[in-house]
Amino acid sequence: MLEPQNRRYIGNKFKLIADIQSIIDNVFTGKTVTFADLFAGTGVIGYHFAKQNHNVIVNDTLYSNVVAYNAWFSNVKIDNKMLAEILQSFNVIDVSKLDDNYFSQIYAGKYYSFNNAKAIGYIREQIEGLRRQVSEREYFILLTSLLYYSDKIANTVGHFEYYLRNPPEDRAINLEMLNIDIISNAYIKNEDANILVNNIECDVAYLDPPYNARQYVNFYHVLENLARWDKPTEFEGVSMKFKRNHLKSGYSRSKAPELFSELINTLMCSLIIVSYNNTYNANSTCSNNKIQEEFLVEVLSKKGKTYVKEIKYKAFNTGNTHFNNHLEKLYVCEVRKQ
């Protein structure tokens, strides 16, 4: 069964959960808190705290991530038997009988074999056709299973910025069931974090924004297209990216410092935890951080007492960037009471 962390996702912070937990425990000993993950990605951090019965706000600008949140973060009971039967029916599809479709016309021979691309496109249409026959959570579970499968078998290094030179090979169709729990205390958002913070209050705000020029929508444009299923027809370059300027993050641009300062100043919370990695002097220009560490510390220090916890952590690497002694840093700000 699938778990939230079973994704090839840049910046997946699953291994940081224990460190984040210890920081929160030191400040809110034994208390139930409201935990806001404003750049939630896979949602693994928020999911951990939700399962501990904390109130959780999970937010991301990518709809493909929000699809998964609607599967994982819900208290709606599901028909496991029915879902297992549907997924199994997808897994035994005879791909030789499938026609070419929207998805295969765009991505076959690049990110997927022709057979796998046809299967993914066919299954996506079937899931959309089932939308009125299943509950909303069940729909998102089926779609999340397809997204995780499509991510797993893609002919890539782990993201969709480009595909590998070697032709994609046929892979077995194997959509898996999600290991679902009952989560009653989560609020799901699909907004710009800088806008969202004007409308929420929390005890703990966890921030893991993009720090360099690598746009997350570029990394996951195929999955985003598959999730949205708006079927755009205009694409850019050999990597077949749909027009997505409205989905690009300002944190990957020169205005990132301004946005970060605005976000911190607007936050209404008691504790801020910021993930930061020391890639500022990376060999690749795209990997260089837009927010310098000194600036980050300066902004947080104006908000409250700030300290850092350093963790050895393996960084994402496209093959062109090399890091020595890479550290993931958790900057902690205990916000001054006004």
C-alpha cells in the first residue's frame, strides 16, 4: 500500500519529521497545536502531525499535490473493496486494444513507452467517468494512485524537467491502493502562501519554500497536466511543458527575499520553523539560492528569538550539481508576543 512519502519528489522532508517534532515538543509540551505547512509538497510533514491529532493546514500551489491531500487528509469512510476492484481492473487492461489518446499523443516515446502512455491516458479518462459514481475522497484516491504510478515509472531522473535519452521501456501496470487513515482535523488549501497567511492563524508555521530558480511546476508539469485534465494543446520545447506562467513561484525569482520578508511579517503564530539548505554556492546557477542565509536570519530575528538546528541531509541532484558537506538547516523562531 502507498504512503504519502512514496513519491520521487524534490525536497521531500520525510527524514526531517523527528527533528521538527522535537522542536515543537520543546515549545508546546503535551499540547495540541494548529500546524500550518504552507509549502507542503507531498504533505508528509502535515500528515505526521494530523495523525497525532494536531490541527493541520496543508497548502500548495500545485493541484497535483492538492489532489493527494484530498485523498490522505479526510475523515470520509471509503469502500475499500470497490476501490481495490477498480484498481485491479485497471491493472489488467489489455493495452494492445487501446487507442491512441490525449496523453499518449503528447508524452509517449518521451516520458513513457507508447503502451504505458496509452494506459495512463485511458485510466485517467475512466477515473473522470467514475467521478459521479464514487465519493469525492474515493475519486481523489483513484487519481492519487494513478499520479504515484505515473511518477514511479517515468523515464526521468526523478522529475519532469526533461526525459532520459534512452527510449522508455514498457513497465507493468500496477496502480496500488493507498494506506488510508481517518483524518478529521485538516484544512486543505491551494493558494499562494503569501495570500493565505492573511486569512489564517496557527501555533506553528512550517515553511519550506523554493529557494532557487528551479520551478516546481517545471519539475512536475506532466503530473500537473494529468491531475488537472484540462487538456491544453499548446506546449513549449521538446519537454512538452504546457503554458504555466500563472503557476510559477515568485520564490524562484529575484523577488524571493521581498516575498519571504512579507510572509514572515504577516504570519500570525507563536513558532516558525523554516527549512533551509546550504546550496547557495552550488556549481549550477539554477541551484543557487535566491534567499541568502544571512537575510533569512535577519528577517526571522526581527520577528523573535531565532536559532538553528543543523542536519546532515542528502540534497536533490540532477547530475550537474555537486554538494560537499550538504546540510539541511531548520531555523526556529519563537515569535515575540505583541
